[in-house]
Amino acid sequence: QVQLVESGGGLVQAGGSLRLSCAASGRTFSGYTMGWFRQAPGKEREFVAAISRSGGITYYADPVKGRFTISRDNAKNMGYLQMNSLKPEDTAVYYCTAALASYGSSWTPNYWGQGTQVTVSS
């Protein structure tokens, strides 16, 4: 079992930045692929980014490429999502996730945090 707790969400103006953090506890964090998903009001949950167990490989959804950066610190059992150049369409609840499987098509995390709200005003 892995427990995930997100923090760092909030209200920011368009063009601004936020850094989300994900604190992991339980099993060895470095044994899991880590990722972020988001869900906007009235929309389906969507993949945002993922990072390999070692942190050496990252993956991004097209809408966030070049603006968001995923990272992790296995020594601290922490994951991060740096979000720059935020747009109103980035408004959503952001979820930290962890998976036993490596990232790939139809990647489905095993564990989810409770989510943190990010609101970007225009």
C-alpha cells in the first residue's frame, strides 16, 4: 500500500506558476512509477504527466508539454509537478498517482491521492 497526499494547489492568474507536491508513505516509493492526472468540472479525468521509478524518464500530455515539469525525490518520498505559464484551461483537481507498472498505453495507476484544486483565473 502507498498513501499519497497532494499539496500546493490554489488560485493563480493566467501566466503564473504553481508547484504541486506529493508526499508518499507506506511501501518504498522508488518502486513505483509516479504520475499526475487532473479532472476539470464536467470533464473526464485525464493524464498529465508521469515519471519513471528512477526519475530518468518523463512523459507528458500534449497540452502541458513545455509548460509543466514532473520530478521526484526518492530519498524524501516526494513527487512534484512544476506548472508554469498556466492557462484557465488548466483549472482542475490534480491527483498524484503511483503505479507498479511502467508507464505505457492505457496506464492505470494503483494508488491515488485525494486531489488538490488548481484554479487559474483569466
